Amino acid sequence: PADESPEELIRKANAAFYAGDSEAADPLYAAAAERTGDPGLVAFNRAAVLFQKGDFREAELAYLRTLDDAAIPDERRAKALFNRGVCLLKRDRSTGNLRTAIACFDLALTLE
């Protein structure tokens, strides 16, 4: 939808996601990502859709994009770190993934 604001697209995508329709939410998040001033928020929300679909690698990458946001609020940072750790554990339990997941969990615990 070309005439809708990023906020409206995110609102619609969130509504679709919470209604259990991740297929409808994903393209709305993608459209919002193209025009938002808060790409970290869109990446965070889209990561939840990818996680729900079982695409743990892409969800992890979306959480990394969320964490790249210099202005990320601490609450979102903590959730993104925790969720990234879970994605790593869902992907595989290699030594590297386990170490990174533990580091994510530890860092998330240091945030208020």
C-alpha cells in the first residue's frame, strides 16, 4: 500500500501477526521497512514472524539488524538479545552457537 504510513503498516502487520496470520504480516513489515524512520522496530517485529515460521537463521539475522540500531531502547535490545539466543539454539547446538547464545542471554540480563 503506497499511500499508508510506516506506522499504519506496522499496526496492520502487528494485528495480522497477533491474529495468527504471519503470511499477511510479513509483506506489510517489508513495506514498512522501506519507508520507516525506525528500521530496528520493523526488523524486530519481522523477526518474530520469521521465528514463528521456523526460519531461525533469517529471524536471527533480523534480530541482528535490530541490534544494529544505535538508538535502540534498552527493552527492545534485551528482547532482541534474548530472542537471538533462542534462534541460535533452535538452529543448532554447535559450540559456537552455544557460546554466542550464552553471551546474548548474559548481555540481556545486564539491561534493565
